[in-house]
Amino acid sequence: MAKTPITKTCGGIFDEQAAKEAKRSHVHARKSDGYRKTAAYLKRPDSHKFESTQVICDLTTAKDPVAGDLLSVQALWDAIGPKRGRSVEWLPPSEGGRGAGQIRVNCQNPGGKEIGTEYDTVKLYMFDEIPLSDNSRARLLLNAAKKLIPLMHCQNNITYPDPDQVAPQ
């Protein structure tokens, strides 16, 4: 597994600010599901019945590391949607643990198929061991959502918040 510039990993979701905060110019990217495979899986009607997590991106510090020892972005269906009628919501990291925040996106009838379950929210969440600000974490997850959600062909309008509004610098 060769080292890759951090700005070229995870589908290019790292902007200059996040790359600078990460204090790493190169990382190892482990094999993961990626955006297309994750979207294809989440569009399947049976994926709404299980809490099966898809790993979109998995970054490590060494050639043979423990999975996600640096950063991991994952997605799954969830029954808890964005608050106050929003289509997308950023939730900051919780106290303790490696949870680095999450994005919840309401996705109605992915791929034009009516699913008929309470699981209509795609939750993208991140674990990290990188000293990132909440603003950079929100940017990373919003950038990942902007790559994943269009591939799912949700039948509702989705408006992404400004990361500077939800997680000020």
C-alpha cells in the first residue's frame, strides 16, 4: 500500500484547511467500499432493514495498520433524521471516544423506489485520530455527503448547510 497525498484520498474531500490541520501530507488509504459501491448498497431495499455500515474511506499511518487508525468515514441508514425540517444536519463530535461528528441526510425513495420503512436518513459519520477543528470535520463530512447522496438519486430536495454556519471557525 503506497503513500498517497492526503488531498487525493477519500475522493478528494480534504480541502487545504483540513490538510493543513491534519499535519500529514501523505497517508495510506486502505481498501474501502467507496462512494459508488456504498450508494449502490444503500439503494437496495434490504439495506434499510439492517444496520450494515459501509466504509467510504479508511486512512492509516502505516502499511499494515489497524483499520481506520487515522480516519474512517462510514455510512448507513438511520431512523433519526435531521431536526427542524432540514434535509441535512451536522452533529458535532460527542464527548470522549473517537467519534468525530456526523451528517444526517434525509433521502426519500432512493433510486425512485419507495422503501416503506422508518429508515429514511443516511448517516455519514467519521472517526479520527487527527487534530482537526469541528469546522474541518464538518467540511469533510459535507464533502463526502455531496459525493455520495447524488449517486443515490433521492427523490427529495437536499440543501447542504454552510460549514462555517454549523461549525464556525
